[in-house]
Amino acid sequence: MTSAYPPTAPRSGVWRTLTPVASLRARVLRSWDDGAPVAGLGALSALYEGIVLTRERLHRGGVLHARSVPAVVISIGNLTVGGTGKTPAVEGAARTLLDLGARPAIVSRGYGRATRGVQVVADRTGIRLGARDAGDEPVLLARRMPGVPVVVGANRHEAASYAVARFGASCVLLDDGFQHRSLRKDVEIVLAHARRPWGNGRLLPAGPLREPLSALARADLIVATGADDLDDAAEVVASAARYAPGVPVACATHQGETRSGAQLRDRRLLAFAGIAAPEGFRDTLARLGVRVVGFRAFPDHHRYRARDVAALDAMARESGADGLVTTEKDAVRLDRLAPALPLHVVGVTFRLLSGEAAWRSLLARALA
């Protein structure tokens, strides 16, 4: 699992004083990496595990049922809390489906949105909602995939049914759908960090796992993200062999690129991000050759205010930066807020390094 640093304690640049809540969160996140126990979390994990296993037995026994929609349903998800690159992978899957002649629609929960119920983020003619009402990830997908409908809804069956009925979608892509069992799915693609994919291997809240590793048996394809080849994903490969024998494992990378096309090599920039794995963004900047003079990490899905932008400007000036740089997902949440210094936006593109034939054939078979 990529190291998750506290929102107010970057490794370099300007440091901030941690609040008690942020300090506890930092301890918990570090325990997920190094295994150092936090008092009380073990009992909560045992309770959580009991709930998860009970639900699994109810599904296997037919007490809980999954409902269908008249379309192919493809889920992109993971086993852990935090970012494994699901949003770029959903975009990659949508592009493959379009290339195969399908009419995809994307369905997401819309985490952190101000609206309720099923909402249309984008139809085939354009974007209808902003990040505040839709969530940052659905808006980002709508921007990256013009013409592909994007729908949000906490009830995935209801949202998927709406997408099929209104837009005539032949397939539905579920963003972060592995744990949603109420909707019958035709394909389960599970993403995992190539290095230390399961953290300390414990269930929430003592560890990052949403489900036991045995849940990998439900996957049709496992994708190790953030590696150069399968040699970097030895733990993912070993877990697949143990818990999901016969399930293929692919390897993918996330390539960083500036959306403006500007060259950032050797530029002195203050970086900031409010994402689940901010250190992944730091690594992307290093590969782009950016001279990061300071790094400010905000909580995941942070809703930026004018005071945040003013503070970032001040930090950049203090550190002698030429400008600021952030992720494409953060840029969506900035809305109309603009720092005084130049702001560069870096996005990531999902690219399979191995297993592309398995990826494509899996989606093609589902459509057939």
C-alpha cells in the first residue's frame, strides 16, 4: 500500500501543527503501513470482520440477492481503502468498451456531493453538474470522456437502471463497485497497489482492508497498479495464486502528463493534493522532473476554500517557487478559485504494461 501521510504533515516544505483529530488519523494511517497497533482498533476490526463474513454467508445462502439491469455491468474496484487508481482505470475501461462498439455509461456513488438520489452528471451533449453537486471523480470522468453519460447514486442498482433507461447504455461501468453486492455484475476487475498491496493485512479500522483477501476469488481480473512489470507485483501475484487461482493478473502504470502541455522539468513548484495517496502524486512529479520545493497534503476529497488558496500562494512565495502544481482531481475541486501564481495541473493516464490481451478479451466476452 502506498504510504498515506497525514493531511498536515508533508515530508518536506512547510510543516503545520497537527490537530488532535489529524494526529490520531496520522497514527492510524501509519499503523496500516508499519503494523504498530493503535489501542482499541483490534476489537473494532473483529466486529467489522464478523459483519463482512455474515454478509458473505447471506449472499452465498441466497438470503441476500443481487438484482440485474438489462445491460452488461462491469465493476472496477479494490480491496483496500484509499487510492489504487480506480478513476483512470474506469476511463481506460470506457475507452476499450467504446473501441469494442459498446455504448457505456459510468455510474459512481459521487462521494462528498451535496445532492442526494440519482443525478445526471453528464449526458451525451455535455456536463450538467459541478464537483460540489456530483463529487470530484464523476466530474473528472465526465471531462475526460465527453459523450459518455455519467450518473451518480448511492443505490447502484437504481443509478444503473436509470442510466440504461435514459441513455440506452449497453454496458454500465461501476466506479468503486467491488463491495456493492446488490447489483449483479458480469465482470469484476480488482485493482491493487503493486508494492505492499494490503498494508498490514488487517481489516478496517486496524488495517486498510475492506474485505478479507479471500474475496479476491470473486475477481475476473486483478490489476497491479504503479509498477514497471509483474516482478514489482510479487505480493499481488502470490495473493492471487493463493486466494484466486486461475484469475489472471495484469500490470498497469499511471503516466503523468500536464493538461496544458507545459514542460515542468526543472521547474521549482509548490505541490499540493487532496487525494487518498498523496505520495503517489509526489512520485509522479519526480518522474516528470519537477523540483518540488514544498508539498502540502490535504485530506482526501478536500473542498478548497479561498483561504486555502491564499495560504498556498503564501507558502509558494516563502519557498521561492515559480508556481504551483496539483492533480487533475484537485483542479476539479478548485472550481473558480485561482491562485495568484501560475497553477499547473497534472493528470494521469491508465496504461497496461502486461495483460492487455486478458483485459480486452474479458470485456469483449462480457459484451458478447
